[in-house]
Amino acid sequence: MKRMKPPQKPLFLLLGTSLLTGITPLWLHADENTTAAPVTMPEVQVQGQQEKQGGTYNSKVISNPKAASPILDTPQSTSVVPAQVIQDQNMTTLRDVLHNVSGISVAAGEGGNQGDSITIRGFNARTDIFLDGMRNFGSYFRDTFNFEQVEVLKGPAATSFGRGSTGGVVNQVSKVPQIDPVTAGSLSAGSDATIRATMDVNRAVPSLGDNAHARINMVSHKSEVAGRQFVENRRFGFAPSISWGLGTAKRTTLSFFKLSANDVPDYGLPFLFNKVAPVNRTNFYGFKNANHLDTDVNIATLKHENSVSDKTTVTQQLRVASYERSFMIGDARVPGTVTPGTAIETINVDRNQIAGESTETSMNYDINVKTNFDTGSVNHTLTVGAEAIKETSNPTRYRWTGVPQTSLLNPADVPFTGTGSVNTITDASAVTGGVYVMDTLKLSERWEVTGQARYDYLESMSQQTTPSAAKLTRYDNMLSTRGGIVFKPSKEGSIYATYATSFNPSIEQLSLSAANVNAEPEKNRVYEIGTKWELLDGDLTLSGAVFQTEKENARTPDVTDPTVNVLEGKHKAQGVEVEVAGNLTKSWQVFAGYAYSDSEITESNTAAEVGQRLANAPLNTGSLWTTYQINSKWQVGGGVKAVSDRVATLTRDTQTGLLKTVDGYNVYDAMAKYQYAKDISVQLNFYNIDDKFYIDGVHGSHLIPGAGRSATLTTNFNF
């Protein structure tokens, strides 16, 4: 297959922008003949009144416009990684940021899906990644250049986000125009040919109208990967946005996001029996001049908020998105004929080539009305809304013959000589319609009760034209619920209990097959008890939770026909989490968390799976990052990321009969920052200080090593 550069799509940008601009007047002028009464702006949800970028490790609100309460009063385990933590650690990708959140572990790319893949509380969450509250399902690696913060809501969250979210969801919060001017950015250079530049500019634009502000964020990034030969990451992104009416009752934001990447991808090292092959960590089993992962992401969004009174706000959001991929990736496979007695220097591996191209698209519209009112002595915060989504995917995948084997110990760097042909051509689509209602009842100063419900209807289709024609369709509907109670022993603390449900339909990853087309959605539920506290005059937050998540009808092979899945399995994960974030003293900040999660397959038609842990679900995950301001000029910091051993796949090794497992690890990082001038700082970051060899991303057939020892020197400016 000939390498395809991600195509540029000016037509998409023009059409998307024209579509959104055409709708704008309907929202902006729907009541242009009516004189609006003065209103008191909502305290939390007013765009444009956020604090200046960075500065704190302690976030007390989430961005979801459906949320009725601040984090302290929300009956759900919630972790927020703020911009300042991301900047201090100099994290450049979403998966790096998520290492700060306990209960999350990283998975490796699969045959048809590359990009970010994670597990939350033991359950796969690849399709549970959102951007500003809307589904962001494209297969690409997400950069941090446009992040305001990253939010992780643990446990089923279908009442807010729709399908999925067994273990939780990740919501990326974008930078948007604000009232105060911003001129910020960074220049980085480091080991492994790392060069990175970012820019963030925000200004009032009176020529576009009263209270109009514009913002643009940009990034250019190039780097290799420490300890990995030939692997390279190259990406460019920009995110312009314009807002009208900041600080007023009517606020409209038009934004566009683009991120293009041209990578030499990494499918890492193979298993040798049930462990990672004992080979040099730098070994690369692909073809450096042929393997590639090119992605091009374009997302246009129009958001309008109308505070019709000091108690009621109507929020509408429309998004048009396109995600394009072209990929060819080498995946080393040890032949099944190799036995434990085979000398390792004699073993040759197959260089399996995974190749294809696809375009995923999404059109998403959401409207909700949030209002506050009293019934007797009970205060209500009520949200009602509806969402409509259409998603498509059209992957073409290739197969290869004549690909030469190579040595397991010393893979050869040779030109690619395989012959390719089309393997499958598929077109898939899913249409979702959802309606939801959420009510938080404040019974007194100490007691609150929350009830939420959402009904979703899904129509899904998958049509294959190659190698043979086949068309599959499915219709699903599901009611998701959430209930919670909050007790506040003081203004600074809360104790809560919650119950929630969610569902996973067969079309969740836009992939229907003969194996799952007749299967109803999987059903999930969580029981959680937790507590949250704001200590030291609100400078430090402390939270903890005990949870049990159950998948009550997991897919498992039919005992009479193993090629078909039936809903006769049960999965369970239970554990405890604690998190602390904020200032211990005026000079000392901390962001830390720990999770113990014991997962188990309690029922399965595959007898060998019963009693086993879920794949990529470590018992222990934790992280600590802390900084100390020595004086007005110097700040130092450091931390550790820790993950215990994991099962990579529930399929046992054919030679040993053992489960394929990956050892745990502790990785240490450090930082020193010098404030050169009021608005300029110089920052030195060290990663994996002791050059630990560890596996970061796991898959049933390949393992991605974490980066080795590296360093970056960054100049940050913020005027």
C-alpha cells in the first residue's frame, strides 16, 4: 500500500464553517425584537470569567454545562488535571496526562484502531473520550496544546454522555476566548531530537462586535522516543475560536480545531510465551521507510448560551468533525512452532503488517435547559435536554504477502518488499437520539438528593463490499439512570452515596459483525460511597471513594457456536480510591492519587476465564507530583508513577498454558524552574530518571515500552 499523507480539507472547513455560521443568526437573533430584562449571571457557567491560565493544582468545578453542583457536592468520583500540572510536568499528550489519574492504565493500539486507548477501573474506555462534553471517537493521539484541563468522571456516566462509560469517561476541556488578554507560549528542546513550540493569544476584537474576543492556540512538535529505535512523532495543530457576548446574557463561541500528525508508529516488542520477549528495548520490528501513521483531525463547533434569567440558561452546541487515517504498522509475531526449548538466537518472527485507511465523521447537536426553582422548602436545579448524533466510518484494510521474517534478537533494517491487496472494505454508521432529565434537590443546608435519567435510541448499520457483500443492521434502545444522596457535615465537606447504570451496544466502536449483531447491549451498574473535603481554607482538596462496578451481561462465546457472542458473562471490579490536590502550604503544591481495584470475571462460557482479572486492569495504580517554591526565583518538583502487574489478554499462551502478564513499574520524574523575569520562566524536566525499562501500553500480541531517560528544556512566557 502506498503511503498516503493526510489530505488537507479546505472544503470541509468552508462547508463546516458555512453551516455553523448559517445557524448562528437563528440563535443570536431569535428574540431580537424583545428587550431582555437585566439578569444576574450564573456563578460557575459564565464563559470568559475564568482565572488567568495556570496557577493552581486545585480545580473545584467541571466544565459540563449539565452539571448542577461544584465537585464538592457532586455524588461521583471526579479527578481534574488542571493546566498548571500539565505545564509543570511538560506533558504533551493526553495519555501522559492521564498517568496522573489513579485507576487508569494505558492500552496499546489494536489492528484496526490506533491512537489513545485506556482502561478505567478495569474496563476499556477507548470510546469514552470526549471533547468539551461531546464524543471524540477518532483514532488519533491527542496533543495537550489546547487543553484548559482534563476531567475524569469515574463510573457509569451514561445519563450525561450516552452509551459506554462502564469505568468512566475522559473529557478534554478546550481553551476558549476569555475577557482578559493572553499572550503565552513555550519553546522546548530536548533529548531524542525533541523540538516543540506552542502559542496562545487572546484579544478583544471590537471590529467583530461588542464583547467580541478571539483566541488562537498553535503547536508544532517533532520528537523521537527515548529507548526506541526509528520511532518518531511529528504533528502540527491550531485551534482558532471567536466569542461574542462574553460577560453578558448571550454568549456564542465559534471554534475550529485541527491536528495533523505524520508518525513512524511503534507496536513495540512481542511476547515470547507469556512474557515480553527478553530482547533489547530498542528493537524495532517494522520497516522504518514504509511504516507510518498519518492522521488529520478537523473539528468545527458552535456553542450558544442564553441566560434568559438569573435562574435559567439554555445551552446549545453543534459540532461537525472529520477524522482521517492512513496507517501501515509492523507487528512482530513469534510463530506458534517455537517451544520453550528453542534457543532464542534461532527464533525468527513474522513481521505482520497492519495497514489501511479510513475516514470517521461525526455530526452532533445537543440542547439543554438548566433552571433553578423552589417547591416549598426544597430547591431544585433541573436540567432537561436532547442530543442527536450521526457517526460514520469507512475503513479499507489491506493484507500483505511476501513480507520477510527477521531475527527476534537482532531485527534487520531492510527495505519493505511485501505485496499488498485489499482485504476488506466496510462502511458503518450509527445514528443516536437521546433525551435526558436531571434534578438535584437541595432539601436543607446539609442534605441533597440527585436523580437523573436518559433514554437513548440507536440505529446502526455495517455494510461490507469486500471480500463479499454483506449488510448488517441493528436497533437498540436503553434507559440509563443515576441516583445519589449527599450529606454535608460542614460547608467544607461532603459524604455521598450513588448508584448509576450505563450500556455498551454492539455498535459502540462502529463495528458490527456476525458475532455481535444479534446481541443486546451490555448493561453496567456501579455502587459508590465517597467523601470530599476542602481543607486549609479551600486550598487543598481531599477525596476518597469505595466502589463496585458490575457488567451484568458481558459478551461471551456461545457454547454451541463459538463464532457468535451471547450475553451470559459477568464482570466485576471493586476497590477504593483516594486523591489529594492543591496547596499544603503557600509554597508547596501536591497532586496525588492511589487506587486499588480488584477485578474479576465471575461468569463466562470460556471456563478458563472464570476467576481471572480483567485485561489491562492492575490491582494498584498511583501517582504523586509535588512542587516547592524555594524563593521568588526557583521552584523544584518531582514525582512518581506506579502501576502493578497486569494481565495483557485472557487468551492463554499455547505453549505454557499461562496468562500473558506484564510486570509493574515505578517511574520517577523531576523538574526545576527558574523565573527569569516576571512573565518568563525557564523549566528543565527530567523523565524516567533511572532509565527504567517498563511496559506502558499492553495488548494481547504486542507491548509498547515506556520511554527511557530523557530531558527537555522549556522557556515559558505569559504576558
